[in-house]
Amino acid sequence: MSDSFDWLDSGHGVAPVKRWAFTIDAALVAVELARETGELLAADASGGMYLFDRRGQLAALTRGFHALGSLAWCDVGTSGAAAVNETRLIRFDRQLKVEWSVDLPEPVMAVATDPYGNYIAAGLADGKTLVYDAYKRKVGEFVTMRPLRHLHFLATRCELVAASEYGLICRVNLTGEEVWGEKNWANVGDLATTGDGGRVYVAGFNHGIRVLDSDGQGRGSWMVEGTANRIHCSFAPSRVAATTLERHLYWLDDDGEMLWGTNLPDEPAAVRVDPLGTGLVVGLAAGRIIRLEWPGEAL
């Protein structure tokens, strides 16, 4: 993998500054950002898990999480959750030590934790979603017509915004009571939501980026060059980052206007926007993680 960062200046618009970069030991599986502490959690295909502080310094490292799938990290940086060996759900502390685990009857498709690490939601392959508290007690269970592949807790209330791979986008409470549900006729590559759920962004591959409001009503679609597959946004609706299967990276404002765009040197595996929308982290599939910032940008 090349160490060159020429792609930062070869794009269009106001280019960011590279704050730090790190190459992990194997292919990147997942990246999660703690919005309160600025810490970054990453996992690789060899079973390694890495915790970085906001300056990119390695704060904790552990190995042995084989067949690690979905990953979650709470905003206050005290705990996280992951799916390992397909059917096991684990909760771990900020030293990345396992606090408890539970074996589930079906493969885990998605994992999420609320901002304070009080609850963990796990979407299973049979369409069932289970919710556990910090003490391993099951506090919620519900079934959707399609298995949920994307789960996100809201920061302002104990609700989830979720989507299946195809056919369903919804907002529900911990027992599955629907706040709103929306049929979706496009495949979903990724899902992002602002802290209060006022904006929901759906990376819909050839259908671009679909935008929904707090009631699940459509607010239009943003078309980008390429096939949109990854997306993330700031806490308030100010900045959105999206990637495509063709290795494009886009930095957009809240109207979908491109502020900066470039071609990445490797396949993107994850993108995470900081809560204020002044920077982002992009993870490349080969194992490179890069923190980018626009210094002094006031939103």
C-alpha cells in the first residue's frame, strides 16, 4: 500500500489537512468514532482491535476476536460491543477487555450501542432484534419483516433508526414500537443519522443518497458520480461524507453540495464524520486509517 497522500490535493474543492494516519495489521473490518471523546475504535480481519485517542495515538490493542463482524463504540468511550464467530455478542470495556458475552440462535447482522453504553441492540438474520442492558439483561425484543443490517441509536432519545438490506427503513423504540416506517425499493449500502434523528441519510448505490426527515418523509435524493456505498454525518445536519464503489470520496454540506471530492488510492471500507463536522476519518480496506480536518472551519 502506497504511503503517498497526493490524492488529498488532486481532488476538487477545498482540500483538508491530514492530521494523522495509521496502518493496522490486516484488512480493515470496521471503524467507529466516540463523538464525546474523539476516540476511534477499529477492528481488522486477523482479530485485532485498536483504540486510538483523538491525536491518533494507540491507547489500547487486543487480539483474538476471530471472525469479528459488526462493531459498536459508545460516544462517551466507556464500552463497546461486537459480533464474533457469527452468533456471539460481546460487550467490552475501554481497555478492550470482554465484560460479558451471549450466544445467540442466529447470525448477528448488525450491532449498535447507545451514546452512554447503557444498551446494546443486535439484529439477527431471522429478522429478530434483541436489546440488552449493560448487565446482560434482555430488555427488548422485536421482529421486522426483513433482517436489519443497519442499526443506530439516537443521542436524544432511546430509539433506533434502522434499515434492512432492501425493503425497509424505520425508527423504533427498544420494544419495536414503530415511530415511523418507510418502504425502500433500493438496496441500502449504508445508513447514517444526525444525533436527534432529524435527518437520515441512506447510501442507495445507483440511486444516490436518499434524505429523510424526523418523520421518515423523503426530502429528496442527492446524486453523486459513482455508486454510493458508505455514508456518515455530523451530529447536526451540517456535513456529510460519502464514498462510492468507484473509490470516490465526497465531503458535502447539508444541501448535498460538494465542498470537496477526490479519488481514494484504495477501496474505502468506512467513513466517520466528527460531531461538529470539521473533519472525518476514512478507513481503507487494505488497513490504512486517515484522519482529515478542515482547520478553523466554523459551522
